[in-house]
Amino acid sequence: MELRHFAERILKSASLEKKLAVPDSPLSDREPGEPWFPTEPVRPANLQFAPARTAPKMPHPNTLRDPQRRGVAHHIMANHELQACEVMARTLVAFPHAPTEFRMGLAKVVQDEQRHTRMHARHAERCGVEFGSLPVNCYIWKKSLEFSSVLDYLAGIPLTFEGANLDHSLEWKTAFDVAGDKKSAACMQVIHDDEIEHVRFGMEWLRQLKTDDQTEWTAFEEHLNWPLRPEKSVGNHFNSAPRLAAGMSAEFIELLRHAWETAEPIGSNTNRPNRQSSDKEAQSNTESK
């Protein structure tokens, strides 16, 4: 199966089953095609992007003993994972002349995101919430429209959204565990382990594609599009262990920790959340990827 066809099927299918279908034969990249920058993916009618501020917010962890609230949380995270599939597919069609090794590696990550979408959808339904029964947002997709290079993608998705999920996945694992939902907690552990590899993929390719005069940190900073910024790649608790496991250098981790600890709140609300550095699992009421 051609990589281009695999990516286009994700972007052009109105069937969720087809969007989440794994390649039906080994992938090749002999016909990458011309650059294409889709402005919106085709989606099933019940998963169309909703108007701003109409999708439900992430439930507070303290409410997760209610299976309906757990279902809402999984529904939101399923949509995040589906957007990740779509953004990665967009990257494949937008930058067909990127190194083949990068493109084939990204296709493997896409298949993880497809699996994550199915996992969250299944857990949502187990909790009584069918995937597609609630409005869904388009935040991650909208951010991808600003990517003008592979380095923009690397800074924005694996190193920011997936980087933040190194923390969020542990936070939600703990929240589900406290609520007594061991199956959901196990789901988050699987996703956490995968995210380590996805962030590793991002770091490795940032090192390969940055210019010689850039450090890893300056390349990361310079390829973030506002309002994405370094501190957005951290959850409510800073966990250094998964970042070390993902191949971040000690220097990069300390620069990230400093950016997170010293970040000023945006807008008129000056009530800053209580941020903690921790290598342990912690609860969060913040949306994961």
C-alpha cells in the first residue's frame, strides 16, 4: 500500500472504520505525490468539528466515580487521538519530499494513534457514551494548519502535544485508578508507554533536521507557532523520568522545566495553577492529547 494512499484514506474517509483501518499491505513510499495542504479532514456526520465552546469540557477527576463522566473523558480523548491521526496524515501529504525514513516512521506512529482512538472509543462505550454522541473540538487540527515545515510539525505535535501527554497520561491513569476503573487506568498506561516512543521519534528527527547553528532547544522554540510555547508541553505535574526515557537530554529537560515553572499566565486571569515537579503519577483536570 502506498503511504500517500494510506494518508489520503484517513483524510478523505467519511467512515470512521476506514479512517482507523490499518494498511492492508506493507507500506511503500514510491509515489509520495505533490504537496497538498487540506484545510479540514472529511469526517462522519456525528464527528464533525463543532462550533467553538460547544464541546464538553474535560470532567474533573473528582467526578470520575460516575461512569458517565468517565465516558465523557474517554470521548474527548478519543477525539484528540483521531485529530492526531489526521494531523499526521496531513503532514505526510503536505511534505511528500521529507526523508522517506521520517515518513515511514511517522506512518507507524499514525497506526498507534488509530489504535488509541479505538481504545478510547471502546472505553467510552463501556461507560455508556458512544463515540460521536457528543460535540468535538478541532484545536489540534487547527494548530496544524500553521505548520509550514516538518520541523514545525515536530515542535508542535511530538514535542508539545505528545510531550504534554507524558504527564497527562499519568495524571489520568491515577484519576481513573482512584475512581476504581482499573481498565481505564490500564488504557492510560499503554498510551503513556507509546507516547514515550512518539516523543523519542520527535526528538530524534529534530536533531537530524535542525540547522547546525541551532541547539535542540532553540530549534524547538523557533518552530513553535503561537500560542504554542514550551510550557504547553508539560501537564500539571512535571515528570522528568519519561522525558529521559524519550531521549531528551538533561539540558533540554531543565530548560523545559524552567520555562514551565516561570511561565506567566495569559490574559486577565492571574490565578496560576499549583504546579509541581514530580516523577510520580498525579491527578489532573487538564485535557490530554
